[in-house]
Amino acid sequence: MMEGKPLNPTEEYYGEVARLLKWINERFFEGALELPMITFRTPMKFFGRYIPECWDHESGALRAEFKLNPVAFKKASFEEKCLELLRLMVLLGQNKQGRSNYHDAQFAKAMWLHGVQTRRAGDPEKETGEHVELSVIPGMKFEKELARKNAGTDFSWAIRESDPSPAGAETAGEAETAPRSSSGKRVKYVCTVKDCKTSVLGRSDQKLACMDHDQPAPLTVTA
């Protein structure tokens, strides 16, 4: 930042992420993918979500959205940020309209060609699934490209997290874990969107929503 120049947090923060995404597009996709709208929203259950064609331009163009979790983005290393953005770009390249964040065999192969191994979370013998873990394959493209990039790149802004709340108080990120009741009795909530597998445990009197969709979907108690 130039001395005396007023701070513009939106321009700086989103601009830095947009430039990183542009670099990934150029280095891994030859600049062929149409870049999405980037938004940061919290609280969120995941690091990032791909939402297909949910933004309209006055010209008639449609664009997808990458919805990112600013808390996860703050805590991630530069390598982890690049891995997450690459994951979303591969999903974007697949252009899936339904169950858009499921990682199939085509996704796993594309990531492998970029130098990244996928493993199903909780079942490392499988490469596909709703939630996958990513690891860099030594000597392959991702590792080499990251080495050419300034891996020490930092971002001008990071979200300021709230101070720890008193015991029993709700916090902004609590939606990522199963809420607890004082009695110890909990019920299972499931998402009302068809084919969504999101479920959480909580008190019977809670009002919960699934944040994995373009619009939050209510969670209902199972029978």
C-alpha cells in the first residue's frame, strides 16, 4: 500500500484472491475457464462451495460463484488456498448443474493430472465422494507450479474472529459442529433439499439451516 493512500479493503482483499484465481486458470487451464463471481460468507460448513450459473450480467452472460469461508481462508497456508481454489476450478470446468460439489472419477483424474491426489474423507482407499482430502503429489505439476509462484504470498486482510464466548453461548462457527443440549438428549436434523446428505444433531427446539446451497435450506427433524 502506498503511503497516504486510503485503504480499500474490498478492492485489496477480493483483488488479491481474484489475481490468484486468474493465475490458477492460466497455469492449469490455459486461461480457458470463465472466471466466477467470488464471495466470502460466514458462518459456513466448508472451506468453499461451487454454485453453478447463479449470477447474471446485463450482457446476458452467466457466471458461477465460488463461495469461500473467510475463517478457513485466514487459517489456511498458501498451498492450501491454492489447492482449494484448484478444486473449485476443476468443478467449474466440469460444469455440473446438479449435486455440483460431488467429486467423481472424472474430478479425481483431472486433479491427478494437475499433480494432486484425492482421497475420500474418512475412507482413504477411495478417491471420490462428497468430501475429499487433497494432497500434493511430489514432482508433478502442482508442486512445480507452486514452487515458481511466490509461496510466501500473504493477503492484506483477514477476518477478525470473535473472542471466545462464555461456556454455553453460541458462536459464529457453531454450525460446523453438532450442538449440544443441557439434558444430553439430541435429535437428528436433515436437509430438505433432495439428494443433499447434510445432517446434524441438535436440540429438538432448534431452527437450523443447511448452508451448502445457493439459498439456505431448512433442516427438519427426522422421524
